[in-house]
Amino acid sequence: MFKVWDIQRWLTIIFAIFLTSNSVHAAESAKTQSLTKASGKILVVMTNHSAYPTRSDKTGLWLTELTHFYDVALAAGYKMDFVSPLGGEVPLDERSLKSIYLDKSARNHLVDPAFIQLLKNTLSPSAINPSQYKAIYYTGGHGTMWDFPNNQSLQNISEQIYQQGGVVSAVCHGVGGLLPLQDENGKSLIANRTVTGFANIEETLSGIKSQVPFSLQNGLIERGAKYKQAFVPFTSYVVSDDRIITGQNPQSSKEIAEAVIKRLSTIQ
């Protein structure tokens, strides 16, 4: 015969099982909702330009500015398409491939045939339907200074993504892709917006100041942007001004990815 304390014990056990079951179900439901919420596509822009005016080494995409963002966005459930001003192969900045700049993930991507094929066969702007994307992300590398700011097709794509409620983001020299962007009234999209990008002091310290066609920092200020930079050069620094998100340098790649994903989670 069950005693009162036996009944109470079994009721307690049953109740605990019920709570645990509900908690597991709630966790699974939240996980499913999170994955559903994170579905969507991000357009990643890379340079085709590899030549400096007088240096013998080559520029191009700064690799970790792609791989860091790619890893974070992929883990969050986003699909990505790669595009470049001309389409086709993307050159890799030679300095970005030095061991001091590469982490384990970047090294793994370099030996991944499928990933390398993506870099050799980027889409051209004419193949892009902006309505399919929730964000655009401009990667960096000095090559972007030549082929991002004056590409009308990329400009049109970015403007449409922004006007449809998407995020426009860029890191390092890739922020140059934001220079020509206009709002629906034909005014500079970055006017009176707080942004960052590769700083003049970093250009000097990197030894490339004499090679670039213009100063990115000055260009942003000339278009009415409120430029900010990290107190210490070459440290991660990201600025989020609503749906315009910018990172200062290669060290900012992971942080800007996290900022973009966070912002997208609030507008889907």
C-alpha cells in the first residue's frame, strides 16, 4: 500500500518529467524558429584588381576579410553568393596569405577545392537579382580602391538592397564601395551617417599610402560621413549606424560579421 509520502514522491517525479519534456520541446522549437529566422542570402562583393602602380607584389582580396565573415554568416544559417565587378576569378592579396595573418579557418579554406572554385567563378553584377538578398557585404583589400567606387552596377545593387530594407556593410578598403551610394532622393547614402574604414594612419603604417588612388578616410568625410576610428590602429573597430555597418580594418572582420547578423535578426 502506497503511503502519502510515496504518492508525493511519484507526483514530484512525474511533474519533473513533464517540465523536462516541455523544456526540451521549447528548446527544440526555439532552435527551429532561430534557424527559420536566419534563413536568407547575403551578397559578398570582392575585387578583381591585383596591380599596384609601382609595387611588384600583388593586391586583391584580403582573405580573412572574406573567411571570417563567411564562417560567422554560415554558422548563423545564411547562404552567400560571391560577386565581383567583372565576375570570374578573384585575386588574393599576397600579403594577406602570410602566416601571421592566417588563422586555421583561413588555411582550411585555402585547401578546400570547392571554396577555391567559388573564388575563381564569382558572379558578375548583371547576374544578380538584388531582391534575393537581405544584406550586401563589401570585402576589402587594396584592389577595391580601383574597382569598387566607380562600378554603376554594384551601386545599383547596393542601393536596391538598402531601399528594400536590407543591410549595407563593408570592411576596410571595401568601404570604398559605399562612396557612390545614394538614397531615394539622390543624396549621398552615407551623409550624416557614422562610418569607419581603413584609416590614413593605417595606410601610412602599412607602407601603401603612395600606391592608392585616393584616401578612403578623406573620401568618406568629403561625402558628409561622420568618420570614426579606433584609438589604436589595426585593432578591431566596427560602427553600426542602423542598416549601414562598417569595419575599419582586417582585424574587424569577425566583429562586423556578428554585427550584421545581429542587425538582420531584428528586421526579418
